[in-house]
Amino acid sequence: MGYSNFKKIRTVVKKFELDIELAILFPYLKPHLPSEWLNESLAIVGFMPITNKKSKAERIISPILTEVAKQYQQ
């Protein structure tokens, strides 16, 4: 089943008979402001249409993962 079959969390909870539990997963992490590079990269994405999952990964997720890797190295 593709991810696109699940548009709402309620659908997932019902389909897989899950219980929802609210929790702070990473309480020790401090928020980081995005770099100018990431802001610019994501702004450029707004100019181009995202037509499929591959382009979404390449244009949105990849810059975010790159930013996380850069922050992790510091």
C-alpha cells in the first residue's frame, strides 16, 4: 500500500488498530534555525511544480537532510 492511501492519521489508526499516545520524543534537542542556504533552496522549490514523489524527495526532502547532516557535523 502506498503512502498516498493514507491522507489522515485517523485512517492509519483505524486501519491498523493503533492507539495514539502523545509524547515528546526528543526532549534534549534544541531547535535550530534553518540556514540561509536551506531557506533559499526551499524558496526555489516554490517556483517549480512537484509532479511526483521522486521530485518531492529531490526538491524538498534532500535539502532538509543535507541541512541536518551539516548541523550534525558542527
